Amino acid sequence: MEQTIHWADVVAKEALTKGDTHIVATGITPSGNIHIGNMREVVTADAVYRALIDNGGKADLIYIADTFDPLRKVYPFLDESYQEHVGKPLSEIPCPCSEHSNYAQHFLEPFFHSLDKLDIHPRVILADELYKEGAFIDAIKTALIKRDEIANIIETVSSRTIDPEWSPFNPICSNCGRLTTTKVTGFDTNSQTVDYTCLCGSTGTVSMQGGGKLTWRVDWPARWPILGVTIEPFGKDHASAGGSYDTGKRISDEIYHYQAPHPIIYEWIMLKGKGAMSSSTGVTISISDMLKIVPPEVLRYLIIRSKPEKHIEFDPGLPLLNLIDEYDNLSDDPDESQNIRGYQLSQTKADESAKIPFKHMVTAIQIADHSFDYLMTVLQRGGYDVTDMENIRQRADNAQNWLTTFAPPMVKFTISKDLPPETRNFTTQQREALRILSGKMSEYKDAQAVHDGIYSLAREMDISPKKMFTTIYQSILGTKSGPRVGYFLVSMDRDFIVERFKEASSHT
Ligand SMILES: [Zn+2]
Ligand SMILES: [Zn+2]
């Protein structure tokens, strides 16, 4: 089959025709848990960054945290006491747990930890620091001087009506700390100050160095030349006609004389049955929670295998298990795969993980009754190399967490300590099958042999394979279904199985 070029390489190759050095920017407003929906942006940016380098370019990946944005409202996860902080910059608000330096850091810290696991290592830029260092002073002066031109661009492009008192700059009131309640009444480019009045009743003068910030539609294009951004992924909300990219592009061209970055517009990740994920609707799974369940390279693969413009439906139930298998199979045989490039771009440093199929791990953990020590024995019985304890533990933790959070009931089981009562109702034929099987168990060397042995016994006895399986599951679990029988039986203690089959064959 003909190999199509991966979307990240398409973007990289196109960008490299314009220049060989690129700055790929990504970022977010850390107003709440940074969830898997947001992760699409940063993984998309990282894939392009890697593709630029793989295609012979020079590139830098930067992550801009919009820490100087105001808190919009008291989100459902916040205490009512946050009412007094609405309108203040996130960097100036206390953190909800009192263990971080501010509100923004509270949400950024676990996110950066997750990025590290995902093998994404951007240069982090905090917007509040940029403003406080004075990096925006010239951009603020230009915006204030060209206020009317900017207002005209926004009105023309977005069909919004701009208030006569609108200013591209929002001073932070030195009395109440808010930047959403102030109005600019004057400015002085020599002293680099802005005068304001505030709804709280106070008036004052702030410095252009950290005394306020540009409004979003101006802030975004203003940062492009400051940081030298050439490529930037963003969600389709910013990409709508008349949206902030459209106005930003013109403001960048006409006000700041800088070519807007190459856009990569991405679609949402939908959580199956719950709709689009967003931190304001509460439909979220944080990335750190997700990494407790999904191996990081698989989380990357979820995003990288789809083109950015395709929406991703993410089902953390059984389909997640299939996704992990799909990735594992690619890694077993990447040469055979159509999607080798998606696999390469998804790899993380820790990717040389124990190649124990996730489905087997889910079964093994339950056989081991959730004990890690016993799990090692179970895995060895299944023929796996268990020397890489750290990676096995990581994968075992993923599987265990998946079992307790998203696993459907059909994959869960418990080995019955006592002979299940269902075995009393076994037919003579079922009992005979178990009796024969108990004698043959010691002959089977591995899962495949067990599987083949059961099929040939079924044929000899003229009993359906399904009936054989049901008989086995009922003897061990007391249920009609269970995990794939070959691996299941081979992973358990052989003496226990032999004894159980004997008991079940004579249970009255
Ligand atoms: Zn905190
Ligand atoms: Zn005020």
C-alpha cells in the first residue's frame, strides 16, 4: 500500500519552504484542570516540532501559559470565597490548596509533570512574567497609539461593535486588583504609564511594565513578534470566521508588521457520551488522571494518528483497550504498518516498556488478585520476561487504575475461592470434559497449546467450543464468560486448575 505523508510532515515541509528555523508555540489559560481536550494542542505542536527537526529544520517549542488572564468566574470546582478574586489575574490569586505560589501554578504544575511523562519539553513562558519584565511595553504603546485602527479591524472582521470607551489595554486596578473593571482614561508613552478609573470607585496610574495587559484579541498577535512565533496550533473556536485568528492576522500585519504564524486548526476531543471536553463545563478528565490509566505514548498516539481537523471521539472504556493494543501491535512490527510515522512521532523515551499486551495485564492483575508480587509469578507463567520491574509496575498501575475507573463489567472477574455452585448443574458431558482436561493440563506448554487442546477436545467430544469455555469459566469464576481461555489457564497455578476441574467434574 502506498505510504501517505503524515500530517505533521506535511506541515513541517511546507513551513520549511519559508525558512529553516521555526518557533512552534502552544499555550493555555490555566484557569482550571488542564484536561485531555487541551492536550491535543500541545501534542499537535510537539508532533510538528519533531517533524521539523526530522525534516532537517531547526525548531524551538515554546509553551505560553496565560497566567496574566483574569479569573472569569467562580468555577464549580472552586470555593465560594473565590468570588472576591473574579477579574484578577490568575498569577495574583491564591492557589486553591495553598501549596503553590499562585492560582495559575496550582494547575500548571501537575500539567508540566504530565508533559514530562509525555516526553514533551517546551521552553515555558509565563505571560505574567513577560508583562512584568516589560517585554510588552512597545506593543502596548503601539496598541494605545493605534487604538482606532485596531478597533476598526476588529469591527470590520468580527462585525462586533466596539464601545467608544474600549481600550486594547486593561489596567490592573491598584485598589481592587481587577483588570476587568477598569477603563483607560489616558496614557503617557514617555513615562510608560496608563491612567484609569475602576468600577470599585478608585482612579490611578499604572506602569506599562506589569500594570495591566493587552486584551486577548490584541495580546495574541502582539506576542507573535515578541516571541518570534512562526507556527501555532489552536482550537477551531479561534479559527471561526471573524474569530480571534482572523482579527489577529490583520492586527499582526497592519499594526505590528509581522507575518502571522502558520495556523494548525484542530478539532475537539469528544469524551464518548459526554460531549466536547472543556474546563468550564466540568466534562473533563485531567491529563494526569489519564496518565494513571493510559501509557503516555498511547495518549500521544490517540492524537497523532488523526489529522488535526478530524474530531476524536475518546472512549476510555473498552475501546481504550483496543487503542492500546493497536499501538502495541505497531511497536511489535512497525515495518509492516501503514502508520509507522504516527508510531514514531508518538514514541516517548520510556517507550521500551515491557511488551506485555495490556489486555493480558488486565487479566493477569485479576488473577493475581491485585497483588504486585503475585503478579510477577502470574506473568512468568504466561511466558513473559519480568526483569524490567519498573516498566511492568507502570503498566500494571495503568491496568489496575483502568479496572477501577473505566473498565466495563464484562472484563472484570474474580477467581472463586470455593467451587462455584453453578457446577452442580453440569451435565455428564461437561463433567467428562473437565475430567479429561484436568488430566491434560500438565501437557500444555503455553497459552496456544491450551487453546488448541481445548478445541481438539471439543471436537473429539462433539461439544461446542463455546460450551467448553462456559464450563471452564463456571468452574473457576462462577460466570459464563471470562478472559481469553488459553492465556487465562496458563497464567494460573497449574495445581489449582487441575484440582478445581476434578472437583467440578464430581460436584453433586
Ligand atoms: Zn495549589
Ligand atoms: Zn478597582
